[in-house]
Amino acid sequence: MLFQVRDLHVSYGNIRAVRGVSFEVDKGEIVTLIGANGAGKSTILNTIAGLQAPDSGTITYQDEPIAGIPAHKIVERGMVLVPEGRRIFGNLSVYENLRLAGFRLDEPVLKQRLSDALKRFPQLESRQHQRADTLSGGEQQMLAVGRALVTGGDMMLLDEPSMGLAPILVREIFNILKNINRDGKTILLVEQNAHQALRLADRTYVLETGVVTLSGRSADLIQNADVQKAYLGG
Amino acid sequence: MDLDTLAQQFLNALQLGSLYALVALGYTMVYGVLLLINFAHGDIFMFGAFIGVFGAFVLGLPFLPTLLLSMIITALLGITIEKVAYKPLRHASRLSAVITALGVGLLLENGMLALTGADPRRYPDNFFAASVTIGDTTLELSVRIVIIAVALILFLCLYYIVQRTKWGMAMRAISYDKFAVPLMGVSQDRIITLTFVLGAGLAAAAGILWGVAFTASLSPYMGLRVGWKAFIAAVVGGIGDIRGAALGGLLLGFVEIFVVALGSPIGISSSYRDLVGFALLLVILVVRPTGLFGVARRQKL
């Protein structure tokens, strides 16, 4: 197993946001965690990425425990997070955002990754020298994913890439994620947009108020009456 | 005022302004990265000037080696202050950090006073003998021109680092959104360290140049007035923006020199210098509350 979370507990002050969550991701998979606002999805991703310290539980990546390692070191292990709300650096140019994402890289690798990322997002290429905050929401999301491609690693974590985007753009982003996965990257996706997430992911975990209530193959969960009622408006 | 006097005053203003600018850069960079107003920065400037005294008298070094030595040692002081005094407070309230900064400033002032005594110091007479020999001709350089040139070179180096290197990109990125910076594989601590190295190094250079420009003026309290003025220059320029700090410093230099130069013939005493200067800057802040280069920060949720 490439990645495992076992009995993870995380809290903010007195609020216990994540209460004993376990799940796993195999190499080459797309796995999604779906759930409503406040279910603890972002907390889980931020904890994995090293931005938040867990109370207890283990996180294992490539057979090594990574819980509690600071975020910039997690990146070195080969895992990258596309955070909620994109968090692009609006005061930097598009190029500088991508360049900064390759901070640790040697020149030849950096060049290769930059050109790969721009090939994946041709819209960004013509806007390289624009300030990133002049981009539209969809372009900003593409920049956020492009940045993660430059940073590199075997596994990409994405926190609500569909947030605030028109349906057509959501489909475009999800298609790109599908392609990135096909090219070999393992993906862990957190989403409120259950429709799109279920269609993209191989397996799905349903999260409610900090615990996993349901899990299985996405194709099966789509048929599940409870899931349809709660998340697919059906 | 005849043309020659005007040119002289212009040079005076450039000299004073570029010294304010060098100090203002340190305020603005630390604020950009940590949202901390480092009120010890004026005393770091003083410390740099006194390392110059040490280098010139004790080691007998000439101007340029003294300048470099002081920049390096003062940069180490900057790192130490950050690690010992500010880092433990990174998640404390802003007020605690500001009070600590004032405390660090007092420590530096009084520590230097205890170490060197209250008599004003000056650099040796032959400390700054600026002449260039090309072939058979020796060119005497004006002190002011050299000071302005050194300040300009240092600013251009800084500008290059901030605008063109990945380290500078990381500094600017932290000032925009520090949450996302570690996700790029960048250690925030190392960027903060770099910021203090650059800020303290420039302040040290300004300290040495100050001692060269205004002889017999090195006292442990010399950083107070200069520090406040440079801080104001940084705010007027738009705190967090290095172009703003440079411009704010120059502006303050010009205002101070020309209030005296133009005021004394018409009976305005030179003791009104600060009053007129600060009033003008206040007007700028009323018109542009975020400073000349500042942009209003969106409150990020």
C-alpha cells in the first residue's frame, strides 16, 4: 500500500475535527473523500501535508511514518498538496508561481517540469508574465495544479479543486486530473462536489462529522440509496 | 539660492535620503515577511556603525573591509535577535512581539553604552580617503558621491535578490500568503533568516556610511532618531514594498534638507525641520493611507 491513515484524531482547540479516521490509497489510484462542510475533510488533508499536527494516529507513506513532519519536508518525501481556495501567490507572476513551486529542484529537472506543466495548461503559457491575481478562477485553479506538477512527487492531494468554478470548468479540471493520474500520479481528492468526485475516483470514502461512515468502490456508492439521497440530490 | 548651492543641497539630500532608505528597507522587509515592526532596527543600525569603529581602530582596517566586516557581523546579530527574541513569539500576539522588539532595542543601546561609554565616537581621519588612481592621474572622490553610489549599489543588489531569485520570490510569496509557502517545499524559517540577514546587513552599511558622512556623531543612541525616521519613510513608501522604502527614504531626505535650505532665508528656523517634514509626510498618508507603493490588504479568511 502506497499510503495509509490509521485512527487519525485531529482537533483545533476544543473542537475535535477528525475522530478516528482510517483509509488507504494504493499506487496509481484516485481516491476521494466526500462529505459536507465541516466533515473534517480539509483537516485531514492539511494534517497529511504537515500543516497541522495530529493528536494521535499514524500516517504512512511509502512505508514510512510521516505524521507530524513539517510541510516543507513532506514535499521532499514526494507528496504535494493543492490547498483549498487555490492559494496562488497573487503578487507574483504566473511564471514565478511555477518557479517557486520548484524551489528545491536542480536546474535541468526544473526546466523539464516547467515545460511539462505549461504543456498541460497552455492557457497559462501565454499569461506567464501576468500577475497571478489577474487570472480567472479557473485559470487560478489550473495554476495551483500546475504548481503541484512542478513541485512533483508520486502523490497529489487536492482540496476542493471544484470550489467556486462553473460546471464546465469543473469538468475540465477533472479531466486534467484524470490525465495526470493516467500519467502515473496517485491522487487523493477531497470534494463537496460528490457528483464529479464519484465519477472520477476509483474508490470513495464518505465522511460525516469527523468519522468515515461509508466506503467502497465509487461505482457501487453511486448506486447506494443513502449516498444518492445525501450527496447526489436524488 | 544659486545653482552651485542648489547642486550641493541636492547632493546632501540624496546622501541623507539614501541612508534613510537603507535603514527603511530593513523595516519594510521584516514587516513584509513577519508582519512585525522591528523597533530594534534603528539600534541594529547603531550596532553596525560601532562594529565599524572596532574594525577601523582595533583592527586598523580601511573603509571597504570595515564595511563588509560590519555587514557580516551585524547580519549575525540580526539572525540571533530573530532566533532568540522573535521566533518564540511567532504565534503570540503582535503586541508581545512589538514590546519585545522595543526591549531588544533598549538592550542594544544600553549594552553598547556599558561597553563603550557615552563619549561620541568618530572614525579615524584617514578612514575614508576616497581616491582612484587611473594611470598617472589621481581622482579625488567626493564623500557624498561615494556614499550615494554605495547605497545605490546595495539597493540594486537587494532588488535583484528580491525580484529575480527564488529566495526573493519566496520572500514576496510569504508576504502575500504564508500558509501556502511550505507547500512549495520552502522552509519558512530559512526565508525569515534571510530577511534578517539582508535587513541587518543594509542597516550596518548605513551605519558605517552615516559615520563617514556625519563625523563625530556615533553614539549608542544614534539609532533612535534615524530608526524612527526610517520607519516613517517605510510607512510613507508603503510598508512591505522595497521600492516604497527606497522612495520614502529619499523623499524624507529631500524634505529635511530643503526645508532648511529654503526655509532659513525666509526666517524659518532649521529647528522646524522635523515639524515641516513630518507634516508633509502626514499629508501623504492622509491622501494615500497605504503609502506610495502600498496596496490595501484584503483580509483573507
